[in-house]
Amino acid sequence: MYTQGLDQAGKGGPDTREAESRAQLDAFQARIDAEEKIEAKDWMPEAYRRTLIRQISQHAHSEIIGMQPEGNWLTRAPTMKRKAILLAKVQDEAGHGLYLYSAAETLGVSRDEMVGDLLSGKAKYSSIFNYPTLTWADIGAIGWLVDGAAIMNQIPLCRCSYGPYSRAMIRVCKEESFHQRQGYELMLTLCRGTDEQKAMAQDALNRFWWPALMMFGPNDAASSHSAQSMAWKIKRFSNDELRQKFIDVTVPQAEFLGLSVPDAALWFNENTEHYEHSDIDWQEFFDVISGNGPCNRQRLAKRRKAHDDGAWVREAARAYADKKAAAEAAA
Amino acid sequence: MSSDATLASYASRLGDNALILGQRMIELVAASPELEEELANANFSLDYIGQARMYYTYAGEREGAGRDEDDFAFLRPEHDYKNLLLVEQPNGHYGDSTVRQFLFESWYVLLLEALTRCSDEGISIIAARAIKEVRYHLRHSSQWLVRLGDGTEESHARVKASLDDLWRYTGEMFAPDDLDDEMRAVFNGPHLEVIETQWRENVAAVLAEATLDMPDDQWMASGGKQGQHSEHMGFLLAEMQHLQRAYPGATW
């Protein structure tokens, strides 16, 4: 569904700086500056490789965990059309996850390792999926706000300097913009419906507004690793720039729906032509990122259960493939 | 029964099989043993939901009482759903759901083949679309059944138990009722005895490859086609119908 501006530096790994000569680093930077795409087999600084593995795998994990809050309403979708749309969306997310894990694998890490890091709690995924989906309107709010924020984050990633990630994002973005429009249309239907439906829509906006703004990551001042990612053209815009762009686009959409953005201090600054908003509760953001959101444990427990329940199935598939391979070798 | 009423009831029953099985598969989202299977499950359940939509829409047209797909899916009482008991059975473990899919799809593919040749154009067009999807589903469930049957000792034992548990729900597929007879007599519909012979042959071949024995002839459960369901059905419907029932008349 999207990546988040977490920008936490990867810890550990061998210190390879000595092995990377100034000349290599300069030549690499020159390629980046010339807007050349870096491909899997090209030389790259170890820190560039690690940053990308972290970012792409976090993105993949977010897609996979993101299936859960929406999956929560699949069995209760109110019409056949909505059920089919939501199911197609969840299927897209599984596809994005698969695609992104493959892009990360080009950097020399296996899917098993990445999934292992997710299940052990070592790897991060987007904080937004640790919030619950309590009503059907939340499905609309996720499409509209969460996919909307994802698109803001991801459109610049289509020009990311790493070729496989850039190409993955071009494909992913096409589907995300479709999801965003479907989410908004769902909200519009509710807002034109009964009073109860409109209240449902307002409640969803109230609960998802701030978490959606947090999806862009910490303020620029607190995001210490952004500068390097910008220099490498993994990142093209800062967290705050993208967040502002999202707010500027989304507030008028909320007004069109007849909903109130839950920020009493929100106002449009005509001089800058941007909305000004209240401070974000960063304590909540860091709590959720570090495991203390409403659904962190539930999301990981469900993922672990699926993995554990499937162990005998994967083992059977391997045993069968081995038998077939042995029989073919003997023939 | 008028021919329109026959077609409406028959299409609605086909829709019930597709919807209830699709709904069961949807419960498996985010619970698959592999990411590739996650995609396959979502994709196949979407096919079934799509088929249910076509059948219900057609049933509504033939009925001529103004009911649409959502009226059929969400606003009928349990007894009006005429799906096979097999498709409403809970997912259980991966072996259980694989066997359920395999037994149903082995039958459904043959039924759809026959329906593409029926004299009602509406049903035959839907069947021709659905069969392309279901052939692929059957290939997938057959391959998994073989892997599990001929995988490890544990997987063999598990899937053997699944087969023994679910076999009793297969008899209903081949027992013609008045609606089947009428569909056959008036619209050249499926001959269920012929389908049973083919089904046993096809199933036996896959089971042999999976190193599994065909279960012995035994007592067979029935009632789904008459709207007499298992205890599981009420919960499935309560969950599925929740919003339509809680907010009557709302547009979603």
C-alpha cells in the first residue's frame, strides 16, 4: 500500500567503508547525479544497498500487513459490487507485496529472511495498519486517505535511482490511484446517504486523519537520514513537503464530502497558499512504531499464526518437489 | 413451474453455491501458508463472487419481480439459500479447504460443461464464462491435493482425514431433485448420473496420484439443495448480511 518515511538507519552489518574507495563513491554519485538508473548487478555503496533493502522490505511488509485491516470487512461488505472491489484491492496488495519482495531480492536478501524479520518483530511496517477498522466507512477512509498518502509518497519513488524499485513503483502506483478513487467514491456514497452513514464517515475521518498525516514520517528536523536518501535520489521530496502536499489536496476533498477535518486550528494561509495545521502528536507516532499501537500485537499474531499453521503445508510441498526431482533424476 | 421460474430458481441456486463458497474463501484472506497462495485464494474467491453476481442478476431478470443481485445475496432467509452443504463447510486447516475445493470443483466443472450446452442462452453464456475460471481452479486444487497426499507422512494423514470428513457431502451433488429434472427436461440441462460417473473417474485419477484411497460408499448428508443447512450456515449469513440488515434501505 505504501512505504513510510521512517528513515531509521540500518544498524549492524559489516563496516565496508574501507573497501569503498573515494573514486568508487564519486563515480557512483556521478551516475546518480546524471539520473542514470542503478541496476542489480552494478556496483553500489553498501549503505545504499542496505537503505534500499530496508525501505523496500518495509514497503512489502506494509502491503502484507495492510491486507488485514481491509480483510476485516471483506466478509461484511454491504453489496456484491463493494465486496468484489475490496477483494480485488486486497488481491492487488498481495501482488504488490510479492512484487516488492522480488525487487528487494535483487539486492541480495531472500524473501525468507525478510519475512523472518517481519515475524520476529525486527522489521517495521507502516504504522497506519496498527489502527483498527471499526466500521465500513473505515474502508472508504483507508482508500481515500491512506492510499492517497501512499500515492504522494510513491509517485516520486517511480523516479527512484534504483531501477528495479522504480519500475515496481510505476506499476504499483497505477493500481493505488485506482484504489484511492474507489475509496473516495465509497465515502461520497456514505456522505450522500442516511444520517447514520454520514456520521459513520465523519467518525472514520476523525480516527484516520492524524494517523494518515503520520504516514509521511517524522518532521524533517527529526528525520536525520533523509539527507543521504535525497543525495542518492532514493527520496526526492522531504517528509514535510509531501505531508503539506497531501493536506493541501485532501482538505478540499473533505469539504466537498461535507465532512470536517478534525483539526480546529486548520486554516488556509493565502500568502503561502498552503493549509496550516496543528502539531502532530509525535508521541503517538513513536508509540505505534515501537509496538504500542491499538493493533500491533494482533496484526503480528495473525501473520505468525498463518505462517505457523502453514508450516506443514510448505514442508509437504518441499517433500513432494524433492520426490519428483529424485524420480526425474533417476529416470 | 413456468420456464421463467425454473430458470430463476436454477440460476439462483448456482449463485448460492458460488457466493457461499466465495464467502468461505474470503475468510482465508491473510491466512494462507504462502504469499503465492494468498494471491491465488483472493483471485479465485473473486471469480466466485463474480459468478454469483452474474447468476443472481440473471435470476432477477427471469423472476421479473425487481430483485437485484444484492437482494438475492443479502436479504433472503437461510432456507431460501439452496447451495450444497459442501460449500458452506468451515475452512478448517489447509487440507480441509483444499479437499472441499477439489471435490466441489471436480463436480462444478462437469456441471458447467453440460450447462454450456443447455438450451437457455442466459445460463449457457454464464457457464461458458465460468468454466474458464473453474478449470483453472480445479487444476490448482488438484495439484495441491497431490502435493499434500504425496508430501510428508503428516500431510498425507491430515488430508486423508479431510477427505474422509468431507466425502459425505458429495452425495448431494448427484441426487436430482424436481428442479434438476425440470432443467434437464425443458432446457437440456445436466444429466447428474452421467456427471457422477465422470466425476468418480476424474476424482479417482487425482486421488491415485495423491496416493490416497477413494473413501468407501457411505451415508451421505443432504438438504442443502432444499434449504436445510448445517449449523455453520446461520453464522456465515449473519456476518455477510450484517450491514444490510442493520441499516435497512440504505444505499452503499
